[in-house]
Amino acid sequence: MKALPFEDTYQQFMEEHIARRKGERRSRLERGPFHAEKLFLQQVWFPLMGNLQHLHPEYEVMDWRGRSYFGDFAYLPGLAEVKFMLEVKGYGPHVQELDRKGYCDELNRETFLQALGFRVVSFAYDDVAYRPGLCMNLLQMLLGRFHAAASPVDRAVLAEKEILRLLHQQASPLRPVDVERHFGINHRTALRLLQSLCAKGWLHPISRTSGGKIVQYGLVRGVLLYVD
């Protein structure tokens, strides 16, 4: 079956959630549209995931004061360890227009949500609007920690992704010996993995000798760490 385009998927998504709700929870959805939230779905979530499954818009929880709080989206795929509250925050409402008490309340709310088991993930509106690729890469890195691969993955691919994680953690170029020690493999295998990442355009070789011998490998400028 051919996948629905975003607008049709979004319309169906909203109608289904409105039909399931009552009272204020329903009214909040009917009072839409929500520009920032829809833009997040259109430019980040839908291109990355291909659907809007397991998302709950304007998700209500009670805060530490017993007051209702509506998060932009809750992502609840049914796995105990995967429970996200996703927020899109504009600079004005969340920085310029926030007083000291509001700032304290926002931080306390995020801590309270963490205590309830949610992982609070906030995206800046400007990034959603003008740098959606950045948001997609960061979101994929985050969700990839919890979602099992849909099909068996070649060990070499897994090793390459682990090298990227190692590079990110080390925050400096890698030497072949770093890869050898991390995996407990021989020099030739370490070089083959590093050269494969270079061929894919993720790493670049670094020479620090007059003879041009490759001694390190760094992340290509402008390429985000891609691990899923």
C-alpha cells in the first residue's frame, strides 16, 4: 500500500486524536492549528520516521503542583524504556518572555517529567524551521539507542558505527591503534574499517609527516555523527 503524503497523514492523525478525547484535552486540539508543532512533524519527524505512529499531541500530565501540563508530543511506542516528551521551543516565549518564576517552573517541570520516566527532548523552533536536517540527525542518534534494527546488520557496519561513537567520545582524531585497542583487532582490520568510513565520506585521513603517511582519521567537516 502506497504511503499517504504528509498533509493527508497529518489530517488523519489529528482527527483520530480529537475523536478519542473529551473536555479540555479535546478543545486544545480543536483550537489548532499549531504552527511550530506541525512544522516539526512535517520537516523533522515525518521525513525521518515515515509515519506519525505512537505520537500523542498535546499530551497531558499533572505537574508536581497537581496542575495540568500539556507537552507538545509524547512518543510512546509501548516499550518500557522508550518514553519521550518532545517540545518545540521558540526563542521569544521560552527566553525573552520568561520571568524568573517561569524559568524556575520550566526547569522544575522538566525534572518532574524525568522523574515520571519521560526523556524530555527540546528542539529550537529556528532549527526546526531552518535546519531540520540537524534535528533529524540528532533525533535519529537518540532514538537509535532504543530501537532494535529491523533486520540483521552486517558486523562491519556495526563496527563502523561504533568507530563513529568512539570518535565522538574522544573528541579528537582517531589513530588506527585506538581502533585496534577498542575492538581488540589487528592493525589491518582497523585500517580497513577506517578506510571504509573514508570511502563513505564520513572520515578523512590526516597526514602529519613530511612523507604524507596517514597517521590519524577525523570526522569530515559539516558531517554530523550518524549512528542508529
